[in-house]
Amino acid sequence: MFKSVKKLYPMLNQKSGKRIIFESGLFMRSFLTCLLLIVLNASNLCGQIVSEPSVADRPYEEELKNKLEQTYFKNVSEQVFTIEYKKESKIGFHYKFKHSFKGYPVYDSYILVHLDKTLKPYLVQTNLKEITKEVTETDFKGQNTWFKTDGDLVAARQVLEFNVEKGQNFAMVYDRYGRILSSNDPRLYFFKKDSMVSAMVYLPNPIVTDNAKYGGSYVDNVNKTNSILDNARRKVRFPATYDSGKFILQHDKFRIKDLNPPIEEPVQPTDTFFNYKRDESGFEDVNAYYHIYAYYEYLKGKGFVDLIDSIEIDSHGENGDDNSFFDPSKYPFTLEFGTGGVDDAEDAQVVIHELGHSLSHLAATGTANGGERLIMEEGQADYLCLSYSRSLSSNHPYRVFSWDAHNEFWDGFNGNTTLTYPERSGIKDIDREIWSTALICMLEKIGREKSDEIVLNYYYHQVGNSNMPAMARVILKMDSMLHGGKHVAAIWQCFNDRQILDTVPWYLIGVRDLVRNPDYKLINSYAFSLGLEPAEIKIAKNVDLSSVEIYDQLGQKLRTIESGEPLIMHPEDFVPGIYYIRLLLMSGKNTEPLKLIR
Ligand SMILES: [Zn+2]
């Protein structure tokens, strides 16, 4: 899978002439420095200006790990990184390195490193609990982790405990004296408010199918059915497992199973037509199963097959509450759908939302912590739910859980809030709409196929304690990697609408305060784009140039070339992508941007 290290470290190019000055004032000569500077926007510079490794044949991962340790563990010894996982997506490879000290992991401390398909690192995300001074704390019998408190590193024990009162597992961390250091509910909830056969199901629910409102015949009515709700069902086909004369709702990767009360054993029909109505338990079994199957097939077609792994689905679970969840702490993973109010498994929007948490967990395992990270977790699951619903019907395009909620039981959510990021409330179930609305805006501008692809690739880049502006830039980065940045301006606008990002930069949409006809020209740009020859800016003598600025397509100023220096761009200094060049004149005005493609 991984190529030799030589591919990663192209030779530092020896060029004659004056070197272009980096904006940071640094020559990023080493991979080490490069890693430090791979925050999203400086990443274009990394990859090509690195030194040749000393041992060319050392395995790449070992080399990467060593460089990371040299970079991040300067002050205190006995710290190491180990690979917790590596995943492959359409854009490249995604590593999670876990941080350990003196043989024990440091709780919730890790780093994500992303490499493109050529194995060049393009993004490093840190969630490190930094150890800045020597640690005096000693270990104790039973210790299995270190926990970073306000300043000190404390020897600790982490256990998963079942809380009887709450009926669920909590990840607990204790110190040597049995005092609680941390308590974390690993489940992802939405509180009030997750041989061919054929079956009748909702696509995705009766409210959307019939463009109806909750009320009249469209009510739960203690799970009773009526002819209108029967007629809102549609016929679908899917494979089920055939065993001893019965059909079982079981697939390689998921199955229906009774896990928690209410006790409803999954149906095992003997006939190939599963014609259940909503008041029969078989209906929720089939409805949950079918939609997860359909989504699995969709993911398979898009190359995301690894995002579904071993799920047990209880379509009548959660002790009958009106609540559903994905539980990543158990394996196989579990999806439980409550039966309070409208049965959750009757609404495919709920099914896909909960499945969305499972995809997110598999793409970026163990990163779901920190307030805004969890808000985005909900918002993007709402996005997947709406995107799926829209693929079935254009009705109620912004209503999340339009059958399970938006009724007498609870309010549900929407994907078209007017709330902006600076106005966020700090309440998860309000602020999630800011994120889902921005993502739905992207879907409307660039279409479901590309938008889903961006969101699913983005899933691998989630990190604990992240925030919306940082993650919005990751989304932009996904477009630049998947589509050459074609939609950056459109997507940026969606984030600007919610004030997650500032105004779309001038060079993406047009310019102000322009000099229209200065006498200059970009030459040799074609040979530059092929990596053959340098490009050059030629300027007439009468142009009073102050400086030249080079930007990447995400708005980061990469370089400034001062007047008097050679206005030459060497292709080796640029990773493939789109760049914008602005000429600043002594008058304070500037030119229209020149576009440079590498
Ligand atoms: Zn959720």
C-alpha cells in the first residue's frame, strides 16, 4: 500500500538566482518544519520543499512517526506516538497517532495526519495534551492511562461502566484514590428529540411522500394505522438471508436484533413479500433494514464501503423511549430506535441520521469530544438525513425528522436556520442547525453527488475540540482536492452566509479598487503548468510596482516578492493547484488577479 519513502521526499531543487521569500520569512527546508506549518492554509508549500531523508529505505510510517515525535516531544522524554488507525479515502490516507508516556496512553491525546495519494502530508490536526515539564507522578497498580488535569499529568485508570440509573455505559477515568477525573457518555444521541424479497416501506416517511402536515390522518394515534398511512408505503426490493424456510433480516455488515426492551423479536417471514403495516412490528424491522441497506449500497457505489462495519439494529429499543442512538462503545456497534411517540424506525430520516453517526465514528474513531465537535456531529448527521430524503422526494426539503418530530411529541430540527455562527447559543440542539444549514446550502449549490462526497471525505478529518471555522476550511480543502477548487467560491459563500467564515476573498469573486490596464503580462504559464519551466511576470518600465503577492485558492498569502527581485515562479515550489497573483502598485492600487495553474 505504501510506496517507498523516496517518492515522499523529492530532492530539494538547487536553483540559481535569488530565492523567493516566504511570507513567514522562513525557508521550509525540512520536513519537520513543513509538518509544523501544515496548518491548512500553508499546506500548499509543503511537500516539495523538504530535505532528502537520511535513510531512504526506512519504512515510511516509521519515518513519519519519528518526525512527529521530534516535532512534538521536545521537552520531556519517554513520549511516543503509535498508530491507532490508518484509513484510506478517495483523497488519500488518514492516520491517527496516539500519544503515550512511560508506557501508558495519555487520555484523549492524539494527532491526525493526512497524506494525499502521493503520500505528501497536507494536513496535521492536533489534539495533544502537551507535557511541558518533567512528571513527578508515579504509576500505581491498575493504571492504564495518564490524564492531563489543569497543569499536571496524573496517573489514572479508565474503565467503561454501566450506569444503572441512566441505563447506559459511561467511560470513567479515576485517579489512584478512586476520585473521578472524567465521565463521558460515549453514545451519540439525539434527545428529543438511527435471495431478493420485496417489502412495503416509507420513502422516507408519509409526511414527505404525501407532502402532508402532521395532523388529521397523519398522526401517530398510538401506533395505529389507517388507509392513508398504508397508502403512503412504497414497494422496494432488497436481499435477505434465507434459512430453513425463513427470511432473516441479516446482511454481512448489519442485522436486525432485539437488544433492549421492548422485547420484539425480529420478524422472520416465510413469504418473499414483506407486506407489513405500521402497526405491526415487522414494519419497523423492514423499514430500518431497507434504508440501511440502501445507504450501504449508495456508499459502496461511492467507494466508502469501509464506513459501515458490523452494526446490530434494534428497531424497537431504547426501553420504549422516544429516542434513538448509535453506540460506538459496543462491538458490533449498535443502533437502537425508540418506540415512544412515532416509532423512530418508521422514519427513514431518523434511520439515516443515526447511521450517519456510525459513519462518522468509523471515519474518525475516538474524536467525538468537545462542544463544537459534537454540535457539528449532529449537524452533519442531519445533513445526511436531509440529503437522503431529498434523493427520494423534494417535499419538505429542510425538515429533519419530519414524521418522528414536528408534532405533538417534539419539535425536530431544520436545515434552513437564519441563525449565524456569532449568534450561537451554546446549546447543541440549536447550534447544530447552523452547521447543517451551511452544508445543505452547499448541496443546493453543487448538487448532492459532489456535496455528499465532500462531506463523507471530510468525515476522516474530524478532530476533537474543533470548531466550525476550522472545519469549514477543511470542507473547502476537500473541494480543492476532489474538484480542483472549482466550487470553493460557492461553498465559501454558504459558510459566509452563516458567518462561519469571513467574506469570500476578492480573488475568488472579483476585485475592488482596481487598476484596469496596467502594462504587465504573465508569460510561460503553460510550460509552468506542466512543471517544465518557470513562469515569469513581465512589467513595463513605466509601471510603478510595489510588490507581488501570491495566494492559494483558500485565501492564504503564500509569498511576497518585493519590487526589484526577479518575478519568477519555479514550478517545483508549487504543489498542483490554482494560485492567484496580485500586483500592488506604489499608488496603493492593485491589479486584477492573475491566475496561475500548476
Ligand atoms: Zn444524532
